[in-house]
Amino acid sequence: MNNDFPKGIAYVDGIFVDISEARIPLLDWGFLRSDATYDVVHVWKNRFFLLDRHIDRFLDSTKKLRMPCGIPKEKIKQILAGCVHRAGLENSYVEMIQTRGVSPSFERDPRKATPRFMAFSVPFGWILKPEDIEIGLDITVTNIERISPNSLDPTIKNYHWLDLVNSMFEAFDGGYQTGVVVDEKKNILEGPGFNIFSLDGDGLNTPGKGVLCGITRNAVINIAKALSIPVNFCSIPLKKFQASLEVFATSTAGGVMPITKVNGKKIGDGKFGEVTRKIYEIYWEKHKDPNWSCSVDELLI
């Protein structure tokens, strides 16, 4: 196995291969134009979490991009389970991808391309490692504006990440762990691979537009409602954000993650907040709930 790659299995061109052997053609529109969509579901203790939600969003994204996926939902489940099983991973990051594909003779007409479906499973990765959960994330609100929702529908999970990558570099240059991007009015939006929530006297706040409708974000919204915590979909200016009682991020790559510092200043008392902790605990408990999760083994052919 190539040591440049993590342990993992991919599904490409209808077959399962070692992750180090997975390839796409150089002329694929997905590579040359970022003309692709994807989704990421995780497996924890051999159980997929919210699998149907992730696949439904993926299929919806392929339709919005005018390249509907030709693989049935149940077949996609079997492919993803096959990647996890063959990789021998109990905890896994599992990605499904569809690119526009290659058009005949490299014609500049995306309608003539044949979409390409791929998937892979690699070890589960964390934005905030479990051993650092009590410390929380130290982030910065960057000067980077998110790609306008008038230009690109943010509800379609996509690889147009240069704004997010630039926010990461700005954060690293300032000594922070990561950064969040803003809208044209400098309101808080989201970070590279995660959504944002803040807590104040009115309840939880999360941006109402201009962000990906994250599956983990939606799970937290449902948990909050069950706890009778109001959820407000609204703009979050920097001043309001920094005055929050608690702040946390949500992502498939780590679940619910406390943010204890913003721009070098403590949020609240600078500790893992009580409300965030309660939501965090319920979120991980739900991984055993059959209404929220399913076994990898039961999906295998």
C-alpha cells in the first residue's frame, strides 16, 4: 500500500480498488471546472449516521446541477457499505461524488458529458479531536467573503472551496485553528466544512441564508427543538457573535464542537458551554438510535 495515502477503499468505474489506485481522467469536467457535487456521511462503531439524509441531499444536488445520478438510492447504500466493509473501518469518513464527466473529443458543452459516480471510505477525521473537546476551537472571523448565493447555490455541496481555503490561510497566518467566512455585509456565515451556531438570550442563532444546509446542522436543530430551545435563522453580525454566551460548530467531521475563542477573545467564560455540552451528548447518543443510524453490515450485498 502507498504510504502517501490513508487506509481506504474507493469505488471507481464500477469496481472497488485501494484508495491509492483511485483515478479520474484528466479531462473530466469535475477536475478541470470543479463541475461536481459530493456528500459525506460518517460511520461510527460500524453504523452509518443519517445515511438517508446524506444520500437524499446528494441526489438532489445532482438534479440541481442538471446531471441526475443514474444509480438508484439502494445501490448507492450498498456501494458505500462495500467501501467501508472492504476497508475494514469501524469508524469512517465516507464520501460519494458525481462529476460531470468527460465530453466527447473534449467539446465545450457540458450537456454532452457522461456523469461519473465514485465513492470512497477512509478513517474518520476530526475538525476538533476528542482530546481537545474541553479546550474547544480558537477561530477567527476572516475578511474573506463567501461566494455569493446569487452566483452559486450554497445548498449544493460543491468543491468551490478557494474562498474557504483562503480563510484557512488567513486563520493560520494569525495563529488560529481555522476561520469563518462572511457575507457582503460582514455577517458570519460558515467555515471550511462546518456550520455555525451562537447562543444568546433569545436562543440559538444560525445563518438563515448563504450557507450549506448541513445534515449535522439539521440534527442539532431537531435536538434543540426537543429541548425546547428556540432556533433563530438570522444574520449574525460580528459584534453579536462575539457577545454570545456560547458558540459551536457542526460538521459530519466531528459533530458538535465548542468554539471557545473568537478573534483571540473568550466566548462567555471561555469553556465548553452547558447548552453546547447537552446538545453534544444527545448528538452522540443518537448514533445508537435506529431511527438515526443503521448498521453497515445490513446494507452489504
